[in-house]
Amino acid sequence: MSYAATLRCFHHLPFVSELFHDSLRARNLSNTKAAFHPTTKRSGLSQQPSENSRKNPCFYVKISVIFYQVFNMVRLKDIAEKAGVSIATVSKFLSGKGSVSPAAEERIRQAIESLGLKAENIPRRKNSLKAIGVVIPDIENPFFSSMVKSLELLLFRYGFFLLLCNTENDVSLEEHFIHYLNKSGVKGIFLVPASSTRHAQSLHSGMPIVLLDRSIRGADLPLVATNHYQGARIAVSYLLQKGRQRIAFVGGRRDVNVYEERFRGYRDELSERGFEVDPNLIVEGDFSFHGGYHAIDVLLTRTRSFDAIFAANDLVALGAIERCQEKGIRVPDEVAVVGFDDIWLSRLSHPRLTTVRQPVYELCREAMVVLLESLNRGVRPELRLLEPQLVIRESC
């Protein structure tokens, strides 16, 4: 078996090949063929092999394995140190043999990527293809579309594929989808509930379910969400710093906890800063563009004395800006507008929207870890809150 044939064995394993050649480069070994040659005095091989051993392909395979182990050990050590796990755990992960916890898997993947290795060369666990259900209230909302995209990428890395269900904010349809997913044998479900007041009993069937973004009252399920309350306080505080004093709150539905938490943050920030909460400046509706558009009409029938709008989400904010401009109200000169979510459309509006960013990918990654842990140890109620960030653009 020639040197070239031996080297080709490595190229059938792209991840191994990359690790091997990275190790060679790290040691400035320009003569790769010499490193493979059996006469080289490495790993204790100081004697010329016999003619019979030269003709034996297994001899060269053994030599290759020895050098792979020598050169690869430092790389495994680097990965292990960066991930905070043992070399044995990294080896189990790379080979697909043995048990590695989901949290350790994620740390190892991040460590490998941070060391400059290509993501497509990172092996996935050798399990059969499995499905995870994702139930969302509105696929047309770019926030949920981004969430689905992130979940799909994360699920694929772990050998899962995604079954998407869009409920159109209909609780009965949501119940139907969850029942269907249970019967279809999916391994788990990510759920963004249509309502936080829906019955939680049907969700406790033993199927691992992780709530994303929104909670359900009385449901003992893990929840991964942004700190909506803190995000609202950040937005209102910024509006007050810009000299705005009559701040309206528009959009959202009371049966969704996201509305409740953002409204509570709006109310508490105003109260603690010495401003009265005026009921005339509060307009409920929904989380859509049209909801924000019509909220301005309602607001103008009550009062024209407002100089800022904090919207329940970005779509509501964009609808409000559209209607304000049609009514001849200049944004931000007369009325400043701040949204919530930081969807991609917020960067295309005129003026571009100041908003509170939700870390979508990080939310999905945390939810993925929680679901994988639930598959291993069962469902346990827990709350993981991620911090929002104010993104300042032109609307305020």
C-alpha cells in the first residue's frame, strides 16, 4: 500500500484529515511524506522494516494510525481545554461512540468552531433521523420566521429535522397540532403558545415540551424567553431621556404574557420616574402591522397630546409609523417611536426603527439545550431569561 493510498484513507474522513494536516502545519513539518515513511525515527520506529512488512498494507495503516494519534493528541487537548471537558469526552463525541451530555456536545462544537475548523466537518451523532415539532402563532411575523430558521439549523446539527405548525393565533388549532405531533412520534416540541391563558392540561402528556418566548399560566414546563419586562423599561427610559413625556403604549393582547410584561415595564418605568400613566394613551389590539396602523386612529380620537409611542413589537411600530406619516405627523420630530424584537424589516423602514433586540439565535440555542436535557432526564420546569438590548436608529 503506497504512501498516496494511505493518505487517501484520511481524505475519506474529512474531519480527521483536517485535524491531521492542522497538526502537521502546527509543527512546521513540510515533508509530509517523510513523516509517513516507515524509516522515520518517530514513535519508536527506528529500524528499517522487513520486505514482508513493506508488502503488508496493514503495516502502513498501523503507521498512519500511530502518527494520527501523535499529531491529533494536541488538537484533542486544545478542544477539551476550551470546552471544559476531558479528552476522552471529546474523543467520544468525534467518534459518535459512547454517551456525551447535550450541554457538553454544545460546548465541544463551539470549541471546535472557535479553533477555526469548518462546521461542515464536525461530525453529527450517529443516530437515526428524528423529528422535533415547532408550533408558532404566526409564520408571517419575521420574528417567528427567524426563530424557525435558527431552530432548523440547530436541530440539523444534532440529527433532527423540523416539523413546523403555524396556528394563526388559534388556540384550538394549536391543540390539534400538539395532539397530531404527539401521535406522530416526534421526540419533542418547541411551543410558542397562541395564548398564555389556554388550558395547560393537554401539555402534560409526557412529551418533552419547551416553551419559547411566551409562557402559559399553570404549565409546569421549561420556558426560554427574553426579559420582556426589562426590555420595556429600557425602551421607556430611553424615550424619557430624549425628553418625551407623553408616551403611548400601543398594540398587543392581554391574554399573552408578553403584552403583560412589556406593559408592566412601561408602567413601572413611568411611575418610578414620576410620570402618571394616562389610560387614554394605552391602546390594545394585536401584534400585527394592521394593529399598529389602526391603533393610531384610536389614539387620535382620544387625544392628540402624545409625543412618543412604545409599541408592543416591531410590526405594530411599523404600522404606527405608516399611519402617522399618512396623518401628517412627522416621525421622530413630532412623535418618536420605539419597537420591540429587532426584526429585519426594522432596518428598512423610513425612518429606520429604534427597537429592543431579542437575541433570537441565543434563545433558540438555549431552548435546544433544554430540550436535549429533557430527552435525557425528563421534563423539569425551569426559567431561562436572556437580556435584551436597545438598538438606536432614526425613529427616536
